[in-house]
Amino acid sequence: MGNKGDKMNKKLKVLFKERGNVIHSVSGSTKLKEAVDLMNRHHIGALMVITIDGDIEGIVTERDVMKKLASTDGTVGHLPVREIMTPSEKVIYTTGDEPIGDIMKLLTEKSIRHIPIVNSEGALEGIISMRDVIRILLKESQQMQKTLTEYISGTYPA
């Protein structure tokens, strides 16, 4: 058994490749209503905000929308995403070289739910969410339970 399947220590890049690489993004001038519609359509809680040159301008999350709604009369759909997003200099990034356990700790300590994954040049490669991390850990837990059950019952492959 050992630690061969210990996903808490497995690098995020490896796990991210298993999950797939879909990046949903908008431009900073996209109207907030369009951004929220896109999040709802894809059942996601964040969109990367990308410039026309492909650079990261920021990230807009459900939390950003809720904060803006709470501070206004509720009519925010016409606003450009740029007005409520978290700008790139305040975004917490990962290169994916960190173990999944470290990513979970970072998400928890910083009270965030999404972390963009960038390469060594700072180009966007993906985004990982708390939900993705939980799915990875749940899958690992289920596999470990199956392996232990097989081991105890004597059906574990030798």
C-alpha cells in the first residue's frame, strides 16, 4: 500500500492534469451581468479577467459580486468587470509545483476559493478551486477505503 497514492503530497500540476484544463475568462470591459451569466452557465464561481494580449488583469469571483451588491442599490449588472474584480497584483497565484496539501492550506488560510495556476513566465495555465481540491481528496479517500477493505478481506492484489 504505502504512500504511492498519497494525493496530499502529490504536486498540484499532476493532479490538475488529471482534472482537465478549462479556463473560463472575460475581458475587463465585459459587463458584470454577462460575467455572472457565464459563471451560472458553467456552474463556476470565478472567471479570470484577461487583456486582449492574453495577460492576467485580475479575477472576478462570486464574492466580488456579492460585495459590490452589498455596497450599492443592487443595480450592478451594467458595470464593467474591471470595477469589481480583484486586480492581478492582489491575486494569489500558484505554479502548481506545490503539494495539494499546501494548496488546501493556502485556500483555507487566505479564505479564498480559487487560485490561478501560472507558468514560470506568469502566463495563465489554469485555475484550481476549493471544490476541485475537495473532489481530489474525496476520490483519494474512496480509493484508500477500497484498498483497505480489499487488504483486510484478503482480496488485495499481491
